[in-house]
Amino acid sequence: MTDYLERVFGPFFTDEIRYVELLVDEIPIRKRWDVLMEVYRRKEEGEKKIRLFVETLLDKMEEAEISEFCKVVSAELSTTRSIPTMRAVLRTGFAQFPQFSRKRSLRKSFVCNRDLCKLLTGSSLTR
């Protein structure tokens, strides 16, 4: 698993679709969940550059795994007060999957400062 993570977070990673597809295809099926969770854990290190990798990896996973992953992300969004964590979740695209609860996103807007509220609603979000 370390090899895949080094390639994702390393200096030579590129978010070219073909490169990412080849990298994801190399990950054994039984290791995909572990890789996904570790990439998510390290989300603040990669932010925008891991977005395509995660989307491509999720495309290869079972519905039950995707649903479970969405629960993990939703749970963190519903409890965190960390601006860097919220920003990383938004920039990586983790919160844009349809399974995420809109109510939780709205709840977060009430505990954040004005700038972060703009970020959560997408008006300040940059790619």
C-alpha cells in the first residue's frame, strides 16, 4: 500500500486521467479500501491533486464501499470544527458525492465564520 501512496503524494504525481487510471488499476481489489482511507486521512497533504485519483478509485469500488466511505466523510464533516479539514474535504471533492447529507453541510455553516461559510456554499471555492 505504501508504494501507491508514495506515488499519489509524491512529487511526480500528475492528475492526467490516463496516468491515474493506470495507477488505480494497479491497486489490488482487496487493498482499494485501505488506500482510499489512507488517502482520505492524508487529504490535507494533497487537496486538489488527489481529487481525480479518488474519483477514479471510487469508480472501481463496490456500492457498499462507496456508501461506507460517504458515511466516514459525513461523520467527520458533522463533528469537525477544523477549518483546514473542512477546506481539504471541499477541495478534494469528497463532499460533492450525492450520498452526502445536505443538512450536515448546512449545519456546518452555522458554526463557521463568514469566510468559511462562503467556502462551504461554493462561492469562494477555487479549483
